[in-house]
Amino acid sequence: MTDYVALALKYGGYTSLDKVYLENKLARLSNQDKLNFITPPPSVINAYFAEIYQKQSPQAATDYYFDLSKALNLFETEPSFAENKPFVRLNLSGKAYGFAYENDNEIAHVFAEVQEPVRTGLLFELAQVFPHYKVYVEGTAIKMAKISFDDEVIEDLTPETSLLSHVSKLKGNVIKVTSFNEEELLDLVAGFQGKAYYSFGQREFQVYIQA
């Protein structure tokens, strides 16, 4: 049985002084209305997220939001700025975006206030904001998730003409392309077919291509 008072004290911004008030208010509500009542407003969630991101780390911030999403059932498969449920707002290339988790597998859906074609520059920007995630496109949707690849190099495929980039064949029929130059990296990536996962680490742009 869900302890909604405990959830309110942990995630809703309430304190132990509010316990009797919460018990009285929640007693008359349905389970879904209880969740709605104790869910913090978007402004509070975003403020906490930004503070944790700045003072701790990007992963600590997403851990907070993911735990909150699981506890208060904030998952959405098609989130939007209609904001039926709270989401985390992002400023990417000067434009308004947001993200929400789809499910308890920690798959996040990134969406724009004004829909526009997906640009690789945007995917790399996201990868820099959340370096612990892989960024990828599924249909027309931008997704983020904790996806791991075995980085053991099976074969070096780097062209002799590449000065700032490396191309490696990894286990599992995966190609990894890394570069300090985004344009050069994208030229190399164009030579391979498969699902692309964008990431950023060690000051390098990275793309994993899974055939």
C-alpha cells in the first residue's frame, strides 16, 4: 500500500510539521488525486533540478528527476508543452525544449516547444549537457538513455587523412567515431550505416554506430 504522506514528505516539499495537514487532505482523495496533490509544481522541480545540476553533477540532477518520476508516476510517452505533467525545461541553441522520462527504464524523451527538424548539432549539444547519456533519434523523436558499449578496440579504421578524428571497430559490430572537430566527425560517420548514438566525453564529440 502506497504511503502518500511519506512520498509527500520526501518529494513534495512538505516537512514533518505538515503531517497532520497532509493526512486530513489526502484522506478524502482518490489515489490519482493524492499523487496530483503531492506532486511539486513545475517551477519547484526545475529549480531543484538546476540547483543539483550546478552544485553536484548532471547525473545527480537526472537521478533526482528520474526518482521523482518513478515515485510520483510522472512518466509520459508523448510529453509536450501543454504540460499535463511537470517536465524539466531546457534551453538549447536559444530555443525552448523539455524532457520527460517515458518509463522506468530511464529512457527520456526530449521535445521542442516549436517542432522543427532534428539537427545533429542539437544532438551533440544535448550530449554535452548530459554527458552520462547517449542521445539518439527514434522516428522523429529525440531520446536519451544510459546505453553502454564495450569500448575495446578490435580494429583501427582511422583514415590517414584524419588529423583530429579516430575511427574504431568495437565488439558487437559497433563503430565508434571520435573527434575534436564536429564537421570532420560527421563526414566520417556518413561512411557507415546503422543506428547512431551521440555522446560527448574527454572534450571530444563521439558517435557510436550500431549496425
